[in-house]
Amino acid sequence: MPSCGCCGKRVNLHFSSKNTSFYDNEYCSPYCREFVEGKHEMVNGWDKTGLKNMSGIEWWPKLKFNCEVCGKEYHTKKNGSLFFCSLECALDLNRKSNIKKAKSLFATFKMMQHQRKYREGDGWMSGKAIYEKMKNRGDVSYNSFPSAFRVWKSYGLIEVRSANIEGVRMNEYRIAERFMSEPIGKFMIECRPKRN
Ligand SMILES: [Zn+2]
Ligand SMILES: [Zn+2]
């Protein structure tokens, strides 16, 4: 089992629906990835409290993220909330998007965002490759991605291309460029079908 490149915690790739390790096995959490990539430092007890006898103690700092649902900045400590500024926003993804299994779909998009940013091949993945990753979450039982993505292609969140993979023509998918930085959950809610 790999261990986190920041805090050393073991990273379990399987049945990890509560975190990001089903697609990111370099760090145990977005917090740890940001701590390293953003070159953050531990908070020293002496600096924090002004007490010299606290100098041997170090704290993980609070780090800044943008909420995936409301888009606002929030600060979170290690082991804090992933992706959402509040429980309210985390619940809103389900309540307001009107999508069955919204959390699972959101996790799929985050995985694809990670793939486009860090992995080879500009982020293109076959439906099968996406399914193989999402299976690790433990809550996806069959490959429904090609049909589920049709609507997200029309909204502009997913790009599709036809590729030749070992002599077979098949579709490949990736997250659209603008969603490398824009909040994905917010967009999912905005796309909710309007009632007449
Ligand atoms: Zn870690
Ligand atoms: Zn929020």
C-alpha cells in the first residue's frame, strides 16, 4: 500500500468513497496535496502562542480551498471537509442538483479533473477505464458512464472523441478545460432541468 507523500499515512485505493485515494495514490487527501504543492509550512507552537516552551510542538495549518458548490473560499484543517465549505453545501449537491447519485457523479468528474491535470494522455479515458477507477469507490456496480455522459457533453462539462484502441473504435472522455478551475458541483446544480 502506498503512503502519503505529505503525512506518511497509508493510502488505501479501495472502498474509499469518503476520500480521493481511489484516484490519487500519491497523497491521502486534497489537504496533503495542497500542503506540498502550495509549499505550506507547519505552524510552530512558539510562533503561534508566543510561549517558548511550546516551540517543540507543530500544528498543521489551515489551508484555503474553494467550495465546489457555492464557489466561495474556505479554510480547512487537516482531516477537514473535502471540497465543500459546509455541511449545507455538501447536502445541497444532492438536494439541488436533482441527480440520482449526485455525489458519485461528482466524484467521477473530480477523478477526471485529476486525470487531466496529472496523468499522461491529456486526461482522455475510455468508459471502461473510468469504470475501473470508479469501482474502487465501492459504490459503482456497472459501466453506465457512456450514457450518463451524453447530457454532460451537451452541457459542455465533458468532451468526447472517437479513438482507436487496439483496433477497436470507441469513445474517450475527458473533463472540459474550464472545469480545471471552475467549481464542478456548482455547475451540476445550475444544469438542473428547469420546471415550467
Ligand atoms: Zn497525508
Ligand atoms: Zn459552499
